[in-house]
Amino acid sequence: MSKFALITAVLALSAGAAQAATDPAGDYLASFTGTAVPALDLLAADVSYDPEANSFTLHARVAGPIAGATNAAYVFGFDRGGAVNQPFGPIGFGDVRFNSAATLRADGTGILSGNPLTVAISGSDIFATIPGSLLPSNGLAPEQFTWALWAVDLGVAGLPRNADFLQAGNFAMAAPVPEPGSLALLMAGLGCFGLLARRRQALTTVSTKGPA
């Protein structure tokens, strides 16, 4: 394998779960009646499934700091197969479908079907990892689930609480993050390749100079 190909493989694996869906800034819904703070302005998100750990990793990025944003929450809706809810037609997002929803709150808490979730917040990013047991199949394999994301103001009731959607439909799962051992193996291979290249260059230099 060439050095370029090896580097490309490392970068491709590293970027696996970074295949984020994006959304324009400042596109709050006209029907939203809450306060349009930057923490409710979705910019990007990704969801991946790790079959080895049987877990889902959720991540969203918004336009401003999340911690301290009163009543801000982010709802990841999952279509696991079978019958789905599609309640957002009246506000222009009828293609968003789900039969499970995980809510991540700006206060660092989260919930899915009555089960608390561990949430991490860093600046304008929010994360959670969900055990696969909390998102059982309803006809689709976990890696075939689709997802959608919307930001809500929990201080507002009904459809007017929805501040922003990450586009107008569902997304496929992103590739999972590679295991550290896989990246370590590739990086070790890259190091060996470089060592061999330097040794070959040194031998070529000696051969060119010839005997003293």
C-alpha cells in the first residue's frame, strides 16, 4: 500500500462518524413562539451505531453556548421500523417521522422512554450515548434506523415550541468511530512505511557515492 493510500485510510476511518448533517444558521420556524436564542439554532448533527458495543452516539451542534440556555432541549427522533408518528405537517415538516424520541436538555439531563440518559455538553455541542436496549428494533436493524432532530423551547406548549429542525426529513446512520486499536494498527503501519522509505533512501545515497 502506498503512503498516500495508507494516510487516506487513516483519515477515512477517523472521519467515519464525523459525517454530520448540516442546517443553515438563523432559520427559526415562523411558527415558533419562544425566544430565538442561539442555543436553539441547529447547525449540524450526527448519529452513529456501534454494533460491537450495541450503542448509539448522538451529537448536535448549535449556534451558541448550550449550558445555561433556559428551557432549551434537543429531540432526536428515531424511526425503528413499523408505525411512526408524523405530527409536524402543520408547521411544514411532515416528512419527519419517528417512533422513539430521546430528549437532551441544556441543563445536562436527558430522557428516553422514561429512562434517564447521560448527557455531555461542551460549548455549543451536546452529546449522549444510548444503549441499544433502549432503542429496540421494530422491524429495521439498528444500523438501518433513520433519525431526525429538532430544537424545542420547553417553556412553550404544543407545536409552537419547535424552534428549528435539522432539515425537513430523516437521515441515515453515520459510520461508527473506529476502535482505538484499529487506528493504532494503521498508524503503526504508516510509521513502518516511513522507516523503510528512509532506510531505502539512505542505502541509495551510499550506493550513489560509491567507495571512498
